[in-house]
Amino acid sequence: MFMPLKDNTPLNIIRFQYVTLFIIILNVAIFILTGPLAGEQALAVVEAGYGVVPTELLDITRIPNPAFNPVAEPLTLITYMFFHGGWLHLVGNMAFLWVFADNIEDAFGPMLFGLFYLACGVIAALAHVMFNAESHAPLVGASGAVSGVMAAYLLLYPKARVWILLFMQIPMPVPAWVALGGWIALQAASLFMQQMPGDAVAFGAHIGGFAAGLALTALLRMQTFVRDRV
């Protein structure tokens, strides 16, 4: 639909978004080590081992095979968000993270932002499992966690101006509520029009992460963790 380019919301508390940058570097490093350098076959094995496989996560009686399951299934709710299936997948997620996460890190503070990011990712994966309980395909990628960040941005900075690349061709400035509201509406529509469970795009994870981001941001705002920062 679109790629974010930049926004006009300055940092007020922190000097630089170090946690956001660390997450991006970690994602890129893991992709390089498990993707281009390892080969497609090795990447598939890695995705199966570190990604969230709904049928495996729900089958608590299954005996794990260490050769294909390097971490316990519950831990894949964390590990999956640091692995990506291709360059476009990685670049898209990191672009959204870079544009929107700096202000959320500024609003929450670095430590709370890191916990918020992980929590949104975990809830996004659980939402994906709920919508795809019979899927054997591994879920990988940061989009669920990034969706939570986008939701927080929408709630805290709805009137911010965001430059986007519409249809990946047309640069234009739009209010954040238009860009992000349109994005989540498209995800919801796509989920309900989805024909096959386990589609390559995890719309359920996007919606779950976004809902988590809205709920957690509203809760943190009520508890004044955010109020003095925005």
C-alpha cells in the first residue's frame, strides 16, 4: 500500500533512538547470517526452528526434536520476530520501525519501549495462532511488533505529518491518522477476505499487534507513564 519515508515529529526527551537502532541492527544481522550466507534451504530450517508454528505451539504433548526445534516452542513467541523470509520482508518492516519507533521510544523511555515492543510481538503471534490454529507454516518477521508501534504512534501523534511513498511510487505527505488508519483498515479487510489459512501475509498478526499497541499505550497513558513525554 505504502512505504513510510519520514515524519515531522521531533524527539523531546531522548537524544537518539538507541533501542530502535539496536532492534534494526539485530534484525539485519540475523537475516544476513541466516539468509544470504546460509542459503534458502538453511533459511527454511531456521524459520521452522525459530518461527511460530501454530500446530506445534498448540500441541503441548509433542516431543520436540532438537535438530529442528533449537528453542522450546513458547520461546518462539520471542524469537520469531527477529527472523525474516527475504530482503523485501526485512526492509519493509525496518522502514516502518525506523520512521515510527523513535517517537514511541521517546514517549515511553528506552526500557519501557523495549518491553512494549516485545509484548506487542508476543500478542501478535498469539493472534496469528488463533486465526491459523491448523497451520503448519512458520510465522517469522517483525511486522506484528511493528504494528504495535504504529498503533502507539496513531494514538499519541495522530496529527503528525508523515511522508509516504504511495503505491511505492508517489511521494506525498499525509496526516498520521490517515496513513495508519488506512493501513489497519486494509489489514482487517484483507484478513476477512483471506481465502487460505497460512497465507504468506500474516494479517491476523498485524491486527493482533495493532490491538495490543492501542491497549498497552492507552493503559500506560492512564498510569502516567507517557503523559509527561508527549
